[in-house]
Amino acid sequence: MKISVYRRPLAALALLAAAFFNPAAWDNDRLLAGIPLNLVYHSGLCVAAALAMWAVVRKAWPDYLDRGE
């Protein structure tokens, strides 16, 4: 498997790691549907990170482990 297969999911993880540190939202007291905006932001970030990790595992999982060797 080529290294280029891993680039997109790993780049998505790097972007999510950079998005985790959002200083613009630190002092934000706004509410969205009664929920603090920071909580909504980090909940969405967690869902996006879970999907990105799923993509990394899906692309990077060794084929020989599924064959039962």
C-alpha cells in the first residue's frame, strides 16, 4: 500500500488537531439552542475526529489480518 493512501485521512487528523485549539471561542459566552457554543463546537469536533479515525483505520488496516493468516 502506498504512502499516498494515508495522506488524506492523516491530513484530516492534523487539521482537526489544529482546530482543537480555537482561541477565538475561549471567551465566547453565546448559546446555541440553550447549549454553550464551545460545547457545540467540541461535540462537532469529536464527531469529525471519530469519522477521520474511522477513515484512517479503514484505509490503513493491513489486509493480511482479515484473511486470518
